[in-house]
Amino acid sequence: MKNYKKQSNPVTIPTEDNKLIEEHFGRASTGHERYSVAHMTAPPGWSEPPQQPEFDEITIVISGKKHIVVDGDEIVLTAGESLLVKAGATVQYSNPYDEPVDYWSVCIPAFSPDTVHRQQ
């Protein structure tokens, strides 16, 4: 058994909001439950409902801007910036800007629809 895994074919996670999610490592792509790593592109006007996940999430913006509200605090991340949102925080991610936002997300433990707790 090798001590590494090269990922050449990330799993594209289907969405209904035109957001591109390509999971390189995590529950959907490799069965990892300790962490997930995904490349994402959110189109202009994209938004998710507030959520209170059971995992830490690190966002690293590559290009564009991402609007984030964490426990009522508004944050705008731009290219080259990153943010850690701790498990249990109430967070809402959006892109109210005129250009797509390209970013990476790392979740510890791995992202799961059962542990994100999105408010509907």
C-alpha cells in the first residue's frame, strides 16, 4: 500500500444553484471522513441559506470575492485571502458580486449533508 493518493478525477457534486463543486478528497470522492477538500466556483448572485455545521471549514479564495456572514459579522474575502469558520458557528456564504468566485474549501471532519444543518 502506498503512502499517497494522487487525485486526477475529482467527483463533481450536483447542485441546483449553478455552483460547481469538485471534491478531490472526502466522503463523496474517496470515502475519507476525517476531512474533505473541494474546488468550487460560485456564479454571480449565488447564495446558500444560513447553516450551523458540525465541522470546521477553511475557505481559500483564488479569484473574485466571497461574502460570508459568521455569527452576524460580515466578511468579504478576496483573492489570496482565507478564513477559518469553526464548527458550531452560524454561517452564510454568498456571491452578490458581478463575477464568479473561485475558491477551495477544506472541512474537518469531512463535509456531510447530515452535519451541515442548513436552515430552510
